[in-house]
Amino acid sequence: MVKITDVARRAGVSPSTVSYALSGKRPISDATRRRVQAAARELGYRPHAGGRPPAGRRSKVLALAVPLRPGVHVPVVTEFAVSVVTAARAHDHDVLLLTRGEGEEGLRHVADAGLADAAVVMDVQLQDPRLPLLRSLPLPSVLIGVPAEPDGLTCVDLDFRAAGELCVDHLARLGHRVVALVGSPPEVYVRRTAFARRLVEGFTSAADRHRLVSTVHPCGSGRDAARAIAERLLREQPALTGVVVHNEPLLDPLIDAFERLGLRVPGDLSLTAVCPAPVAGSARVPVTSVTVPSAELGTRAVHLLVRKLSGAPVPQTTLLPPRLTERASTAARVLA
């Protein structure tokens, strides 16, 4: 049987450091933690049974893996986390929050140390590097997000492609012929984050179907970014009358920026968004929007995990249909 001292010798650290690195009870540098985890894997070491629930018993803990990467909008992530915690407590489970970019290592540590019975995984990429591990681990998981190849996984999300289409369909019905998508920060697309990429696909597909002139613009957050993108849009698309926003922090700054350039919302420019309903409803001009149902998605993810833990069958992919709520930011295009 491999002992903790064997792992310590292989990693070149003390046994206590091995214990802390695998249990997470004390801060350990990333480099040391990775070295210890690698040594443990190579030797096939498993933490002592005293550090995990006895065989046959569960920890009553669910892990929530939500790496706070650049471009992630923390307030929306918080809404998801709160919904997962609330649903987990209703099933008598606590939640272990993983916010660092541990990726495969963090999930493997949770499984190896018996820290959780199952995991909810967020910020899913189309070719997510965590997927092979999730398919092989004995740790049941549910993804909030749908990768390019979801075989062997359990996924739930808003149908973001349909959401992008719905926003464009609404603008087209109002007579708008030149539209633009102001999207998530550039790094979100560079990572090939699934929800952002699918919304672009839906926006572009619907614009082509309606034979609209359309463009897509990733954008950072803040007033400077809003002013720059508004100026660019009007310079490159002077006939622009419809905008879809998939970047919650930009709503008010973007409305302000367009108005400073002489365009009133919705008199001169109609604006729709894909965002949480409270964000859209509290904008300076209440925004017509497709709601991101964070509470429902978090709750559904937990319910799917509970079913998996009980051995009940679950669907591979669950997509929630988008719902558009009309508010004050959209109107029929005024013909010149």
C-alpha cells in the first residue's frame, strides 16, 4: 500500500505538506500542490479513509466549479451560485465552491479526496479541456453549458442560439434592416465559450434568414468601451437602427453613448439584450430582452445531479427555450 511518506519522498516535500496539499486545509503554493498531486497520481495514492466519508456513505456536498476567468461577469455568476446553493440545501447538501482555474486538477482532487458527491461545472467551452476527465471520473457531474460534443455528459443551458435568433426576429418584425451584435469581451470568444459562440451563431443565422445587414463586435466593459463601440458602429454602419447586446455591464453606458452621438433609444435606435431580467428592467431605458434564467438553470442542474446520484436516468442535454420580454427600448423603424 502506498503511504503518504512515499508521496512526500516522490514530490520532495514533507508528509504534512502532502496532507495539506491534498486536503486543502492550509494554503499551499500552486507549484507545490501540482507536484504533490502529480506524485499521488503516479503512485496511485489515495488519502486515508479518515479524510473522506466511510465507504457507502456520502459527503452530502456538491462541488460547484466556476473559474473566475477574464471576461466573466461576476454578478451573473453569483446569481448562478446562489441558485445552486439554494437548491442543494433543499436536498440537504452543502456546496464546495471552486473559483480558481484549477481545471482538471481541481476536479480530480475533489474526486480523489472524496470532498464532494458530485459536481456542477460552469463556464463550459466548446472544446473544454475538462471533458475527458469528467467522462472518466466516478464523480457524477452536470454542466451548465453545452460543449461541441456532449456525448457521455449531462448538460443544461438556455438555448443561446435560439435566443440570438429571437432577438433578431423581433428587430426584423419592427422593420429594422441593419443590425449589430455587441457581444461579450474578446477573451470570452478566444476561449470558445459555448454560450457566447452559440448566441453569435443564432444572431448571424437569423440576420441572414431575414436578409439583414449585420455585424458582430466583441466588446469590453465600461463607459470607454461603450463610447468606442458606439462610435465605431455609426462610422461603419451609418444606417444602423437595431442592436443586440450580450454584455450586461454595457447596457446603460451604451444607451448613454448612443444618445451623446445623437441617437435616442428607441426613437432612432432599437436595442435588445440577452441578460438577467432585473438587469434589463432596471436600465435607464428598460430594455427588451431575452432572460438568462440563472435561478432555473442552477436549480435544474442540482435536480439532475440528485437524480444521477439516485441512479435515475437523466437526459443528455436540456435546453431551456428563450423568452423575450418587450420593454421600452424597441420600436418600429422610422422610415426616412
